[in-house]
Amino acid sequence: MTTASWDSAGSAAGRHRGLRPPSKLLWLAEYRALWELGFSLTAAPLLLGAPRGDGHPVLVLPGFLVSDLSTTLLRRYLALLGYDAHGWELGRNFGGVARMRTKLRERLRQIHERTGKKVSLVGWSLGGVYARDLALAMPNAVRSVITLGSPFTRSPRASNISDVYELVSGEGPWDPDTHEFDAIAGDLPMPSTSIWSKVDGVVSWSSSVLKSNARTENVEVIGASHIGLGANAAVLWAVADRLAQPDGTFAPFARGGPFALAYGAGA
């Protein structure tokens, strides 16, 4: 997806209307997340060679229908690298961007005030939508935003679980307000990275592509499943690399390191 094609759509809403969900074959192939987890555990010595953290707090937000348990590996990895990693501590994620705002803002405020430092946000799937919404609402408390397979779209056809989401969350594909959601998918006042896979079996990969600019980038991870994004070695390395950037600075991901071959050319 080029910048030109993004602009021609007029908005995040418009550019995603024609999206289709991933194929049933990709949906069924999501079981490969187990392989991704196993490989990451085997590759632990390589992963621990990632850039070290500076101790700043990182709030990790889980995807739809899961809890902090799903982000345990990611948070432990970040802690080993020297970050002050936090779970969201709000139980299972039943969705509802508008409904969760107050609780999420309070959680971010707690961490920011307790540490006295800006907080980096890492959101997986729906958690990434929450993360960008938080960054817009509380920019002075947020250092950077990283999203993993997050669907920035208004199309009800862009995901294989859209119907389940609407049933459980009570939030339809056009809630919240269209302009509000376009803002979530738009520019943020701090560095932001969207990490996604073209073989995501849950959400259309095109819905995860952001408009690149001086502080926004897209990182494609080849072969990653949606369910395995938080355990995929190449994803973990990319997250660590992005978090290691000094506060207030941004340089595009170099697509290097021991998992360099896993990074694609992009949209």
C-alpha cells in the first residue's frame, strides 16, 4: 500500500471499505503459532542480544478475548532487556473501544505518575487500537506506540471474527464515530510502528498498514500468524529494537539482526 493509494482513499475508513477477511486456509493455519513459540524459546540466546532497554515503562495491551496471560512471554522478554514492563490488569479483553477508555486512561496515568516517565505502549490486535487511542488522548504520557496485527479499519469484512466482536463487545463496525476512528489510524505526535504479516489469518493485513511519515512506519514480518505475533522471534526483536530508540528520536527500522530474513519489503 503506497502513500499515494492511501491518500486517494481520503481516509482510513474509505481506503478499507473493499477489504475481505483472510482466507479460510490462513485462518486454519493459525495453529502455526505453536511453532513460532517453540522457535522463539529455542532462539532465546539470540533474542537476548537485542538492544538493551533504558528502564522506561512499557504497557502491553492484549488482543480481543484474551488477558495478560497472552502477553506473558512478551513482557518477560522486555523485562529481561531492562524495561519496566506492565500488563493492563483489566482481565479478559471483551472489546469496546469507547467503553474501555476510562479504565485504560487511568491505568496509563497510574504508571506515568508512579514512574515519573513517559510510557511506551505495545498493543496486540485490538490492544493496538486501544494503544493509539490512548496516545491521542494522553500524548504527554506516551513515549512511543507499537502495534501488532492491529486492524485500523471501518470495514466489517476485514476480519474473520467481526461478527463475534460485535456480539461480545456490543460495538458495531461503525462505532465509535467515523472521524474518531480515522484519527486513531492517522498521525500520532510520537514515534509509532505497525508490525503485521501478509499471512495473518485473523485480520486483513491491509487493515494494519498505516500511512508512513517522519515518525510512523510499517514493518512486515514474513510468515507470522496473528495468534503468534506476541511470540514470534522476529516480532520480538523488532519490538525491542523500536523501544530502544532514545526518547524523542525516530529512525526507521533497519531490518537487520539475526532475523533479518524474516522482514519483508512492506505493503
